[in-house]
Amino acid sequence: MNSDDPNQLGRTSAAFGWAAVVAVLFNSALTCAKDAFKPLNSLMASLTGHHWTTHGLAAIAVFFGLGLLLSKLVPAGKVPSGHLAGILTGAVIVAGLGLVGWFFLF
Amino acid sequence: MNVTFKDILLFTHAGFGVLAILAALWVFKDALDASEANAARTRKAAFFVTLLMCVSWICGGYWYVHFYPGDKAMILKGPWPFAHTLFMETKEHLFFIPLILSFYLPILTREKLFSNATARKMTLCVAMLIVLSGLAIEGAGSVIGYGVRVALLHPETKVIHQ
């Protein structure tokens, strides 16, 4: 679990770190997609009773699904993590400002 | 006094959100100060972030799905429609970002933060992102609440409410 290299994250932490990057960007992309394409919104609403519930479950599923997949499939030491903190911070800023910009403009 | 289930849910959502932010700040402080002695405490604090954020998610989600449509209709008829069209729309989706990060934090704090500079830096980033996005969401919540308030004082929505 832990990395012996002090400059690297352990395999699980790195795998779920990349999964978090993808999940936060996926969250914003799905928001824009369902807002722009009403049939998608209706489909999501029909799955759980409300589009927001489906949306949240999908974002969490992407995070855990991708994290588990990467941590199981990618060999130890092969999940890069050197710049992951900066990449995750950038992804959160892009995803957050993307949401604000989308609802401000449209 | 007339405190409804709806009120309890709303304040539980906001209150547990604030507690999750404070717990994330605790993780940030412990990661800054990482040592073998505080490693177990940091893991516990990270677990609390997840737990508190989940309670906030479930309570806020139930409130949003079952009780918000009435407030939304009032906001849209009132003088601050942007409290819904911009603030609520953004908040309801932005919430998933600190939620995802709060699930990640306990995974990250299983690393030896006191000896692994990369893990410590990552923990600091994730904890601070939870704090900042959480504060933005709390702020948006107050604008939405004010949107309802000004709508209730507005002549047109006053009629709807009565």
C-alpha cells in the first residue's frame, strides 16, 4: 500500500488520485451534457427517480471503479504520481470554474 | 416553536458540511506537522471528513429532491432568480467535488505522511481543496437562502406563498 520511494505515492493512493482527477472532470462534463441534452437528463431521472441522484452515484462509481481498476490492473510503481497534486488541483479548478461558467453563460 | 423535518434536514446538511470542512482543516494541520505520533489521529480525522461529508450529502440530497422544488418556484418568481439558476445549479453539482475528495482523503492518509513528502503534499492539497470548495458551497447556500427570503417579501411570490 505504502510506497518505499519517498518521492512516490503508493499504488492505491496514486490509482485513486488519478481516479479523482477523472471523476471531478467527469462530474462537470456530465453536468454540462445533461443540461444541454434533455433526453440524457430524463434518462438519468428515470434510473433513480431524480437526475441529481443518478449523477452523484455515477460520479462516485467512476471514482471507485477507476480507482479499483487502476490499482488492480497497473503493476506497482507504474502508476505515475510525481505531479499528481498539481494535476488534481488543476482539475478541481477547471471543473469548478467550468460549472460556474456554464451556469453563468447558459 | 415549529421546527419541521425539512428544517432539520437543511440544517443538518449545512452543519455537517461545516464540520467536514473543520475536520479537513484538522487533516491539513496534522499533515503540515506530520509525525509518527500523529499518524493515527490524522487517519481518524480523514475518516471523519468522509463520514461528515456523507451525512451532509444524504441530508442535503433528500432535502433537495423532496423539498427544494417549492423553494425553487419561489426563487424563480422573486427578484433573485440567479439564486437558483446560477448558485443552486452550480452548488448542487460542485458538491460532488469535495465529496469525491473526501472519499480519497482516508486512502491517502494510509501513506506514511511523516516520511513521504509526495504523500504529504498530496494530502495538504486534497484537504485544502475540500476546505475551499466546502466554503464556496456554504457561501452559495447562504445566497440561495437569501433568494428565498427576498422572494417571500416580493409582492408576486407573497401571493403564491399565501
